[in-house]
Amino acid sequence: MTVPPHQGIVPTPPAPPAAFHVTTPSGQVIEVLTDSERTFYEGQAGRYQTENKFSNTSDLLDLDRLVFLELLVFRASSWLGRGTYYDGAVLTDRAEGDCRKAMKENSELISRVKTDLGLTKAARDKADYESVGAYVTLLKQRAKEFGVHREKQLVKGITLCQQLFAILGAFDRSDEVERRKIGYESADDILEWVRTVMQPEFQAVDDHFAKNTQRYWTDL
């Protein structure tokens, strides 16, 4: 639900023309009445944009309205607190009533806009809960993928060890002539097989996992 730009009660003060400018979240430049209003507006707008991600134009326009409505409440509460307008003119009983009415009705509009933008505590709690649930689900998925990787490493490791044991067995049972036939004339030849075959093949399993699966683990 989008609040119309001019909806909200704005008590008319006998104040001088506005001379302070602020930039709204959507990029519009508007005027406020005092330096304290400018500080309040910029503080609220800055905090909302720092603590939340707004990029949609409609959301930014709604954020404009939200901060402006909060400014109206700030203005009315300032006048009530001091008992005068910004120019020092004393509030009449009727003016005080208008300020209280403005604060009440604008506060209701603020609540509605906050609900639409997902800025209420209930919405934040729901988002946090869903975020934690999604994180746990993703964590389980990553654990399963890593478990599969470990199984592949285990299979490759056992296969390579069996090949190594077979080479060692053949080497120990053979004489020099037989060792030349099987291609392992010395222990150095076996070590060379470990360096050039066993180690690279085992490492290839880990490299494949890192390149094709683990590289996408940027969301944890």
C-alpha cells in the first residue's frame, strides 16, 4: 500500500519560509523549516538506508513518505514540547490540539508504511528466522557435498595404495631381469611412480572438487 505524497496532517505554523534543504532517499530535494529538522531528516533517512537495502524506485518513494511523516511528528512534538512555534509564537489550545491530532494520525500512517516496507519488528523477526533456516539448509547441503568429496578421495586413495602395494610386491618377488620387464628396476623407480602418478591422481580429485563445487561456496 502506497501512501499518497500529501497525505498526513500538517499543522500550519506562523513560521518564516523554509530555508533548509535535504535530499530524500529517492533523490528529490525538499525544504525543511530548521537546521534541527534537517539533522533529524538526514539522520532518519541515512539510518534506514544503512540498515536496509532499498533499490526499487517504489520502495524509495515510500521511504521518502515514511521519513517525511516522521519529520511531521518530530515537528509537532517539538512545538508541543516548547509550547511555541519555531518563531517563538505561543501555541493556542486549539493549536496544541491540532499538534496532538497530527502526531496521532501521522503515527498511524507511519506504522502502515513501515509494514509495507517490511520495517516492523515482526517482519524483521520473520526475515531473521527464514534467513537462519535457509543458512542451516545450505549448510547441510555443503556438508553433504563435502562428504561426497571425501568418499571420492577415499576410493581414489585406496585404489592408488593397492596399485602401490602390487608394485612393491612384484618388485620384492623379482630379480634384476624381471624388474626390468615390469619397469621398476630400483626403489627410485617406485618413488618416481609415487611422484608422477600416485600423488597427481590423488590431488586431481581435490582440484576437481575445488574447481567445480567449492568455488561456488560464496553464500556461507
